[in-house]
Amino acid sequence: MSDPINLIANWLQGLLLGLGLSVGLTKIILSFVGAVVVATIGMLTVIFLIWLERKIAGRIQDRLGPNRAGPYGLLQPFADVIKILTKEYTTPDGADVVVYNIAPIMAVASVLLIWAVIPFASTVVGTNLNVGVLYIMAVGAFGLLSILMAGLSSNNKFALLGAFRSVAQLISYEIPMVVSLLMPVIFARSMGLVDIVEAQMPWFIILSPLAALIFIIASMAEVNRAPFDLMEAESEIVAGFHIEYSGMKFGMFYVGEFLHVFTVGALVATLFLGGWRGPWAEQYPILGLIYFYIKTFVGYFIVAWVRLTVPRIRIDQMLDFNWKFLTPLSLVLLIITAVLDRVLVLVNSERWVYSLVMFLANILIIWATVEVLKKTTSKPKRKEFPMRPVAMAPETSTSTEPSS
Amino acid sequence: MFGSINTSMILAILPEIMLFILAGFVFVFDLVWDDSQRRNLGWISAGGFSLIIMISLMLGTPGSDSGLVWGGMLRHDWLGFAFKMLFLFGATITALFAMDVEDLGKKGEFYLLLIFSTLGMTLMASSSNLIMLYLSIEATSLPLYILAGFFKDDDKSTEAGFKYFLFGAMASAIMLYGFSLLYGFSGTTDLDAIAGVIKAGGMNPVLLVGTLLMILVGFGFKISAVPFHFWAPDVYEGAPTVVAGFLSTASKAAGFTVLIRVLLTSYAPASDTWMMVLAIISTLTMTLGNTLALAQKNIKRLLAYSSIAHAGYILIGVVAISELGITGSIFYIIVYLITNLAAFGIVSVVGRITGSDEISAYDGLSRRSPWLGLAMLVVFLSLAGMPPFGGFIVKVLVLASAVKAKLFWLAFVGILNSIIGLYYYLIVLKHVYLYRSENEQVEIPVTRPYAIGLIVLTIGIILLGVVISPWFNVSTIAAKVLF
Amino acid sequence: MTTELILFFSLALIAIITGLGLLISKNAIYAALYLVLNFFTIAIFYLLLGGAFIAMAQVSVYAGAIMVLFLFVIMILGAEKLGKSNTVAWQRPVAIILSIILLIEAGYVLFWRTAPVQAAQTLPDGFGGPASIGNVLLNNYLLPFEITSVLLLVAMIGAIVLTHKQKTDKEV
């Protein structure tokens, strides 16, 4: 019973083969079933996530959050789903109907595609692609395309503005994200996510905390979460690219966003927090699945936490932050990590020496960055107002002035 | 750690490495200097180029084995090396000429792009692999597109840059298609290995000619041979004069290097098929260039058509497919580079003062500035192929090679064209020496960088025509590589 | 084998249809989206051939970066609808003749090839993987690889030079 998922898969395979189907066809059917199960679990998780996030938001903002429908308000998202499903679909005049309707589907699909390569446990993985990291980047492009398509086809200037912003933001933040993804690749000597998880002894967040940090920040920008939610900034462009969408079409974007955040959590867990690794995870893969989910929720919580505490930044700040800070920093980190790795492998250092040196190098870079920032950033000058008494006698009466 | 990289590999790309370092210097100085000092970037670039020539001549001369280096990407031989030095010389002079051009001489980007373009050319000269060849051609062209359109506020310059870019991109796309077909049919990107496949009859003759024609589109564009010459007059006219000079000399020489190398290594076994094609192109190029030059009123356009015509003469040597022919072509390229650089240098000097590139602006130049007039006389007589200047001896060489290869008609066309050429070159000289103009009293000042460059070039033209043997020997050594 | 054949032909059909769609469609956005699909299909071809790295690079570079910028430019220019194209009169017949020649050439190569088709060899382990590509790229093809970086640098400098507005005294 240690590996129920493969148990079920094997049983299903036996059943299908027993029906007289060929081996190839069985394989195809099983792959289909696996994909459907993963996608469904992902979608179902979102319903829970919406509740969770609203609860967290409530706590952070000193309110209760949903608490009416069901115990602890657990049924609230279901009520929302029913409501959203019954809404009317509107299509604006002059919209490009085909593109307009494909966009929300692509928004969800682009996120679900990432799940194909994530190893959930030591024995449960969609496909062990040897270029998994690159695959994540490639698939992420479709999310960007979907936003562009939505913005373009809506025939609405706010939607178009949102799409403009999305291009500027997503393409920019892809660069530090890709570079920070290279750190686990260097450590694991492989681009496959399965290999990366198996090589995490210790976790890569210890080897390169800076890379993890950059990845989380860049990912937050990639999923359009505050403080990077410029493309749907309510106070400026109403709702951005999905302004014209209603009903479940809007719901798809909504689901896509939440799922994407959850996926980011899964990626953080896989790349930096050791994936399914944990005590006895290899003997009992089901434990690995649980570890993986816990770690994913940690990643998810971080993103939600930041979203709820940091206000939205301006567009120029967003670009400055990326091009003048994150990108150079990630490049410096990449160069130093690569050179150190080469040297440490040459001298045949032990694993713990390797980890320690990498960790110290990261700490050093962080320290140097903070020092440089302290020196170079010009703080907005705090205006010094002279202390004044709250009430003062009228100046006309000169006699009250003390003579010196 | 660096086990696979040895000294000979480093020496093979010594000029390239040094060019890269030079680019770094220009980058840094451009950053730290203010506007009043930036003109000195020209001195740094020119000095750097000539230093690179000297160091390369001392350390980087290829040995007798002329082996492949860098995983078969480059061939370190005399053909490549001689041309590398030539490009570097051209870049030196161009940097000198650019220093006093308004809006150009104080721009670090100009020198940077010049260096990168030269870097691409040096790699073009020695590349022996299709991938390397294509990338180095692009690395040469891309900076030149930008340089041609460098004056953003000048419509003509913008047009020149855009025209050059569009035409170049198209030609390069067709050439790349030819390269990819060549790779697809021969199964290798190595120039020598392709020759082996062709020799073994591994390629269908139809496809062979097809790929050859496609590749010739790209090369023909670089050397501005008919029918890929349309861009040349407009680009030369619109681009900054120094850039036009660089385009018509170093860039064209680079085009000839790869043309000679690819045709005589990869396509050598199929020389019968391309000889006729090239002979026709050569005839058309000469004739069209010279006849259209007759009608020009603008000196830069005239020089553009004259440079098209010269490409035709150089092709005669290639068509002969003999050691003498290639020697003649290489020698011709050397002479042509030096002469045409001087021509564009003079145009730049005069254009700075008169603000016009019309031939009528040259009226009475000999009285306004006798030394400039003399330089112009030397340059144009050399272009026309008069003894005792360099232009004479090389024309004799290529025509002799054509006669030796029993291509009498080609030699005849060449001679006929030289006569036409003489006519319009002399017309320009007539403006310089015989015509008078109102502002004869206004002198044309020649600043120091111009003076240095023009003196070096003029002496070079005379030396090339009088002391022949060293140049001839170098050309022969370079040509021997291919046979 | 048959599954692969079915896969190949269906993908080939999609590739051709999207390619045609790109050419024929009057709407620039549709053309761009057809091109994305086309790139994606070709990426799947690479995957079938065992070149996962190339496939992913194809998707992330072309579909991800280049096409997004295409769409961005279309958006900024507002050039979705192509106006009446002012083609040269002889353009269409010449194009048709040239494409027929290309087709004949392709057919000629396909049916009258000189060398016999060699049986597919089994690929070495890790062929087309990131490690082997990296090895080839940084050993045999080191120089072209470096030159590409120079090219990109030049392109960047060029973009800045040609678009950067110089502050002249008049404007200040």
C-alpha cells in the first residue's frame, strides 16, 4: 500500500490488457487518464485555494474572511462557482470572436501543461523530460500569448493597455527567472526535474538561497500577483486584459491565475525545497506526495503573503527593478556559481564543502548587494520641518518676544 | 581545464582577440571621456588597428601547414592572413578619416561598430566552414547597415541604411538558403569536405548549380556585382562618406575573399559549371558599371559605379581559374582598396568644406589646394589604370591571366571597358585642373588625420605601381593556398 | 510504426494548413497566430526526432519571444487589418511560376535522387540532449558561438544608436 497511485495504474493496465487491447493503445489510454487526473486535481485544488487565500487575506487584514457558507466558510467557493457558471456570456461589439474565445482556454492550458513534468513523488511523474526546465519556460510563453490575445481581441482600450503592460512585464521578468533556474541545473548537472529533485542533498535553497529568492520574485511578476499586478491594476485600467470577459470565460482567467500561483509553489518546492524528498519518502512514495504538497503550500503561502502586504508598484519602478537590479544580480550570481562549481569540482571537494562554499558565496553576494544599494540608492530626502509649538501668540505683539 | 586550446589556435585568431580588446578599450573610454575628448577615440582606434597589424605580422603569420583550427571552423593560411591585414589597414584609414567628420568623429559607437565589422571581416577571410562563414558575413554586415544609416536626421543617410539593410537581408537570406541546401545535399558544412562530395559525384548537377547560384546572390551583393548592384550608388551617396569608403573597399574585399575561397575550394571540382556564369557576370558588371558612370554628376555615385566596374575587373582574374589569375585578383584587391579609400578620403575632405558632392564642386581644386589636387590626380589615374600607378600593373595581370586561360573575348571586353573608364576619370580631373570657380581663394584645410591618411595612401599607390615584387609575392603566396 | 506515421501525417497536415493560413489570412493577428501554431507543430516534429532541447528552444524562442514581439508590434501599430496590397502587376505570375519550379525541384530531389536512402541509424545515448549540445557548442562550434554574441551586441548597439534621441542644444 506504499504506492497507491502506481497500484491503481497497474491494475488499470491489467484490466485494459485483459480486455484485449494492444500494448500501445493501453499506453496511450493510460497517459490520457493520467493527464486528465492531474488536470482535474489541479482544477479542484484551485477551489480550495480560493477559500484558503481569502481566509489568509482575512487574517492578515484583521477580518474573518468567508465564514457563512458551510463550516469555516468552506463552501463559499462552490457558491461562487455556481454563481459564475450561471452568468451571461457577453461578447463586446467588434471583438475578434475566435481569438477572444480561445484566449481563456489557453490561459488555463498553459499552466496545466507545466504539471506534466513535475515529479509528485519518487514514482509519480507525468513525463521525465530531460529538458524539463526549458519546457517550463517554453510553456510559460503560451500564458503570455493568451493575455496578449485577450487584450487584442476585446476591442477595448483598457484591455489593450493591460496587454501592453503584460508584454513589458512578462518578457522582462522572464530573464532573471531563466537565469535563476540555471542554478539548480548547475548543481544537479541536468535540466530534468526528476534529476534535479534526486540531486537535492541538501536542498538547493541552502546551496543558493539567492537564486530561490530571485526565482520567487520573478515568478510573482510572471503570475501578475501584487506587487506586480500592473496589467490589471483596478485603479488605472479597471481590470486590464480580461475587462470584457464575463461568466466562466472570466472564471478561466481567474482559475488560471490561482493555478499559476500554485504551480509556482510547486516549482519552488521542486527546484529548491527538495520536491518529494523527506524522511522515508523513497520507501513510501505516498509520503513523498504529502511532503511535496506541504512544500508547495509553503511556496504558495509566501506568494500570497507578499501579495497581501506589499502595495502595487509603478510601471517604471517595475521595469527599473528588473533591468537595473534583478537581471544584473542574477547574472552575477550565475557567473560566480558557475566558476565556483568548476573550481570545486576540480579540487574534488566533499559534498558538504561544496554546499558550504556555495552558501557562503550566496551570503557574500547578498551582503555586497545590500552594501552597494546602501551606497548608490538616493533615498527620498525627508523634509526636516522645524519644531513648532502647536499654538503661538500672534506676532503683532512684539512685547511678548523675549529680549535677548 | 583549457586542455583543448593550444597556442596555434590562439595565434590563428590573434587579430580577432586583439580587435575585441580594442573594442573594450573604446567602450571604456567612450564612457569616461566627455564630448571634447571623444575625438581621440579615432586616434585610439587607428593606433589600435595599426598596432594589431604590427603584432600580427610579428607573431601571427601562418606556418606552411595552413591547418584547420578551432574544430575546423577556421583555416590559418596566407590567403586569410593577407586579407586580414588588408582589412585592418582599411579600418585604420577609415578611423583616421572619420575623426573630423561632424556628428560621427565624436561618437564612440561609430568606432565600436567599425571594429566589430572589421572583426567579422577578419573571420570571413579565414573561415572554412559554412556556419562560421555565414555568421561572420552577418557580423560584418550588421554593423555596416547601422553605419550606413548613421546620420539619423539626414533623410539620405536613413534611406541608405534602410536600403542597404533590406537588400542585404534579402541577399543573405537567399545565400543562407543556398548554404542550407548545400549542407543538406552534401551532408557536411566543411568547405573542403563539400569539395570531396562534389568530386565523388555525390551531388546532382542541377542542385549543384542551384545552390551555387543562390550563394552567388549573397556574394554578388557583397561585391556589388551586376545584377545585385542596385544598392551601391544610393547607399554610397547617402551613407557618410567615410562609411561609403569602407563599404566599397574593405567590405567588398571581404566579399571577394569568401567568393574566391568558396568557389575554389568547395566548388573547385565543378569549375566548368561556374566559370561561364562568372564570366558573364564579370562582363555585365564591367560594362554596366562603366557606362552608367559616364552619366553621373555626383562624385560619390560616380565612384559607386566605378567600384562596380572594378568588381568586374577583379572577377576576370577569378574566372581564369589559375594561380596567375587569383594572384592578379588579390593584387588588384590590394590596389583597389588603397586607391578607393584615398578617393573617398578626398571626397570627404572636399565635402566637409564645400558641403556638396557634385563634380562641379571640384572646379579649380588644384588651385584651391594643390596637394589635394595632386592626390586626386594620382588616385584617379590609378583607378583608370595608368602607369606608373598601382592600377596599371594589376589590370595587366588580370587581363594577362584571361589571355592565358584562352578567354580572349573577356580580355577584350576588359580593355574596352578600361578605355571607357579612362574617359570619365579624366572628366573629373578636367574639373580639378582646368575649370575655374569663383571661390578659388578659399582654401580647403586638410586636418592632420586626413593628411596622414592621404599621404600614406598616395605613397602606397605609387609604391604598388613601382615596387611590384613584394606585393606580387604576397599575392602569389596567398593564391598558392588554393592550388 | 503506424502510430508514428499517423502522427507524422496529421502533424504535417497541420503544419501545411497553418503555413497556408499564414500566407492567405488577411488579418495580421491571425497570420501571427498561425505562425505560432506552425512553430509549435515543428517543435513537435523535433520532439518526435528525439531533439527535445531543440524543440523546447524552438517553442520558447520563436513562439514565446519572437511571436509575442510580433503581436506587440501589430498591437502598437494597430495594423491588424491589411489594407489593399499594392502588388506589382507581374508579381503574382512570377511568384506562381517560381513556386512551381520549386515544387518540381523538390519532386525531382525526392524521386530521382542520386544516392540511395540510408537506413536510419540508432542514435547514441543522450543525442540531442542538453549535455551533448553543450559539448558540441563549446568545443567544435566555440568560435561561431562567440561570434553570435558579438552579433547580438552589435544589434543592441545598433538599436540604441538608431533610436536614441540625441539631446541637442536646440531641444533643451
